[in-house]
Amino acid sequence: MTTALVTGATAGLGAAFARALAAERRDLVLVARDAERLSATASDLRDRFSVDVEVLPADLASVDGCELVEKRLADASRPVELLVNNAGIGLRDAFLENPIEDEERMLALNVRAVMRLTHAAVPGMVTRGHGDVLNVASVAGFGVTAPGSTYSATKAWVITFSESVHLTLRQHGVRVSAVCPGFVRTEFHSRAAIPTENIPDVLWLDADDVVRDALADLRRGRPTSVSSVRYKVLGGIVRYAPRPVFLRLIGRAARTVGR
Ligand SMILES: NC(=O)c1ccc[n+]([C@@H]2O[C@H](COP(=O)([O-])OP(=O)(O)OC[C@H]3O[C@@H](n4cnc5c(N)ncnc54)[C@H](OP(=O)(O)O)[C@@H]3O)[C@@H](O)[C@H]2O)c1
């Protein structure tokens, strides 16, 4: 049996990744901060899927927390064949309205942890000649978001990073892919107190569908995965529209909603 390590595995997309991978009969290493919730998630997965599940409580916004997980990823005696860098947070307000400490925490979790954990996991994968890394980004990373949060910038980093390392690592049998979901009903928005009542139903995706598509796209060797036709179209427009046109439209939309 192969082993996958999933960060942010106790809720939302991370929990959906953990379920899908356990259903594929992979052993798991689950990472999040809340140790009690990790243990409950692990014992549920063991009972339902008869797989081995380790838990690793760690705050990935801190270097100490990252180092704990890096040590596990670099342990050649217990290889991790799939790393899912999923843990991430958003912020509700515009850049200048947020305390700089909140901005730094988001950058540390959404960017630094992804970089550090990939750096720790990939050498062993290259030596073994195979391995996979899935980095959860967002369609927000294709463009810019009103009201000017740096969230989209962190996710743009994840997409560009994943595409770049994908190019250099595929010759060593290592696949890297950025997962770019649209809105998914998870704890993400309530954690950041981001209002969701004005988001139309049609824009919401199901976490299990996003995960199914991400794993299928990884197997196909695609460097990015966008789930659902509607987000393929929307994401494509945002990604490939001429930047000045896109910025003008976003600016107008932001003025309309009063931000
Ligand atoms: N939901 C969406 O609409 C959406 C859309 C596009 C992209 N995404 C991306 O999808 C990923 C997963 O988000 P989600 O919606 O599933 O969020 P979620 O439901 O809020 O789950 C977040 C998970 O990450 C863990 N986590 C949070 N901070 C952490 C930290 N400092 N260190 C370690 N673990 C931490 C949480 O557990 P603890 O609190 O116990 O640590 C939890 O397991 C994120 O990267 C997010 O940016 C989400």
C-alpha cells in the first residue's frame, strides 16, 4: 500500500482528499492543528476503509510546524508517494485593512508551507523515480480579486510554482499539479467571516467532485486541474483575457458592490 500525506485533512477539501485516498486503499498521514479533531478523523477513516492513518498535529503557518512535517516527508524508511498541500486560509478584508500579522500568517500557510513541504518531499520521490504532489490553489489565482485581498496573489504563486516544478520534475517520474477550485462549501468562508449569501448556487462546487477531478487530472499528468465546465469557462476567461481588459472589468465590479 502507498502512503499519502494530506495537510488540512480535518475539514472541507482536505477531508474529502483523505476520504478519496483512503477509498483507493492508501495509507494516510493527516496534518492539521486541532489534535482531537485529527484523531477523530483518523479513527473514522481506519474504521471505514481499513487503512493505516497517522496523525501529525502541526501549525503549518510556523516554521517549527513545517519542520515537523518535513521530517516525516524526508523519512526514507516510510516513503510518502503523494503529498497534498491543501491547508490554506483566506482573509475577508482588503490588504490595507488587515493587520500585517494576518497577512503574514496567510502568506506563511498558503505559500511558505507549500514550498517547504514540497522541497522536503520531492528528493525522495526523485530517488525512487516516482511520486506526486497536489497543491491546492484556486481559480482566484488566475486573476485578481476585489476587494484587493492578497489571497489571489498567494494562489497565483501556487499555480506558477506547481507548473514550474511540474516541468522540471516530470522527467524524474514526479508529477506536480495545482488544483484550482471555485467556491466550495467548506469551513473556509466562515473561518474568515467572508459573507457567502450573495454567491449564486450555480457557483458552488462539491468538495468530493473537486477531489475526484483533481486526482483524475493528476493521473493524466495535467499541471492544473479546474473542476466543472462552468469554472473551466470562467477560469479560462480570467486566465486568458487581456490583463488590461480584465483589470478594468474587475475595477468596475468592485465599484458596483461598493468596495
Ligand atoms: N472553500 C473554497 O471555496 C475554496 C476555493 C478555492 C480554493 N480553496 C482552497 O482549498 C484549500 C482547503 O480549504 P477548505 O475550503 O477545505 O478549508 P477549511 O474547510 O477551512 O479547512 C481547512 C483545513 O486546514 C487546516 N488548517 C487551517 N490552518 C492551518 C494551519 N495553520 N496549519 C495546519 N492546518 C491548518 C484546518 O484544520 P485546523 O484548523 O485544525 O488546523 C482544516 O483541516 C485551501 O488552500 C483554500 O485556499 C478553497
